[in-house]
Amino acid sequence: KQEVTQIPAALSVPEGENLVLNCSFTDSAIYNLQWFRQDPGKGLTSLLLIQSSQREQTSGRLNASLDKSSGRSTLYIAASQPGDSATYLCAVRKETSGSRLTFGEGTQLTVNP
Amino acid sequence: GAGVSQSPSNKVTEKGKDVELRCDPISGHTALYWYRQSLGQGLEFLIYFQGNSAPDKSGLPSDRFSAERTGGSVSTLTIQRTQQEDSAVYLCASSFSPSSYEQYFGPGTRLTVT
């Protein structure tokens, strides 16, 4: 059974700091990995999606990397801003079990002005 | 354009009552998913539709839970004889096809069973 773990569970940083969120998964047979952002009381917003054949994806200040063989992904946020405060979730889609996503518990990020 | 919509946004019900939660996917999206987010359990898959059929309903926690999709569009998740442990946020997502890369999520329905 696929298990997804995110570390740390919570992170508080001052504005302007660069930071890294970590995601690990137990079964390396994945189709893709997706990073989401969730604001309080809201749904999920997709940030980046990395296919299993890719090593990284970038969007603005965000960069996500994937090391499929070691079962790890990182989300790098550059020059953090208070508006980045949210819960960040990673999710993997397994190759052989259809289209469901398996989610980690999330990292709650607070960026202090 | 319109995203995934869900209704109601909040639902409070008494233990033992039945509830229906609705999801309107993005127009043209053939795949639809239901997930549940509860404290201590994280975000869990419930059921997946391709068109009107459900190839994977393995995440439904008990036979009190059922879902249907009609016209390849709107889906309804029904919970019968609700229990307090059913309290959670129920999220719906859709994608253009099952093999599409991204799933787009709705805002969720917060269900509270008293």
C-alpha cells in the first residue's frame, strides 16, 4: 500500500526566506506526483505536476523536484511571501491502480511579515 | 471559466439522517473523483467515475456510502444513516480524462454530524 509522508508538519519562516518542503513515498511505481496548495476552508489548487519521467518542474518562485528511485520529492519556494501561507500537500498517482491520488498529511506553512 | 462546484458548502445533520452532496465537474471533463478530508485521516480517495460508471469504488468506507453520476456530468454522493465519524470535508475533483495529468478540485462540502 502506497504511503506518502510530508516533513515538516508545520513550518514558520520570516518573509523573504527560501524554504524546502519534503515529500516521500514508499512505492516508487508512480505515474506522476502533484503538489497542491490548500487555503483554510478552501479546496485544493494545483501548483506543479511532475511526470515520473521528469526530474523537476518550475513555476515562478516554485520549483519541484522528483527522485523516483529514492521515493522523494521536494518543493522549493524562493523569496517567501506572507501570501504563501497555506497548507501544502503532495499526492502521487500510482501506475497500476487507476487514477486515484494518494495524499500526504501536508505541511502547514506560515510566512511572517 | 467555471471550475468544479459543490453544494452545499456546509451541511449540519443529525446522526441517523441521510445526506446528499452534489458535485458539478468542469464542462467536458469525463473523469470525476470524490475524496474525504478529515482530522487525523488526511485526504482519502472514495470513488472514481469514468463517464457514468465507477471503475474504482474501493475507497467507500461502508455500504452506507454510495454515489452516482448521470449524463456524464453531475455526481451525487449519498451517505445513509449518518454517523459522527462521517463528519469531514468532502472534496470533488474532475479531469479531462482518466489519463489526464491534472485533477481540478472543488471547494468542498463541510459535513457536520451532531
